[in-house]
Amino acid sequence: MRRVLMVGCLTVMAFFAALSSAFAAGDGEQVGENLGELLGGWAKSLYLGIASLVALMFLLNRRFADLAIFMVAALIVGGFVMAPDDIAGTVREIWQTVAG
């Protein structure tokens, strides 16, 4: 029970530390934007770390075909999630080239 309480307290402290940096980063009305950028940066790092661990697992097991498929899928998903504006611009350019 004591361990659960300690983990809960540390989680709450980490949450408030993230909020304080969001408040300190600019005006009071930009808290949501600042917090979104902070969490987005953490999500990008987490996605890259998990993808690299899974790719390393495929590499160490010598499953190169599965590794290639995973890398293409991770690149596509990462592109859509991490850079949606760039992907939208690329799709528009390809469509303008095809459609004339």
C-alpha cells in the first residue's frame, strides 16, 4: 500500500511539474498550446524509442522481411501522425501532378 501511495504521489508531482513548465512558457492563455507541444514532444520520443526497440527485435531475430515491412509501416504511420501538414502538402502535389 505504501508503494502504491508513493507512486501516486510521484505521478502527481510529475504532472504538476509538466503543468508548471506549460504555465511558465508564455502567457496564461497559451497553457493548452504549450502543454500540447510538451506532450507532443514526449510522444515523438516515445514513438521513436518503441519503434527502434521493435526494429531491433526483428534485427536480432534475423527476420529481415518482417523488419522491412515494419520499417515501411512505422515510417508511414509516423509521417501521418508526426507531420500531418507535410503529408497533406505531398498528397496535394502528387494529386496535382496526376490530375493535371
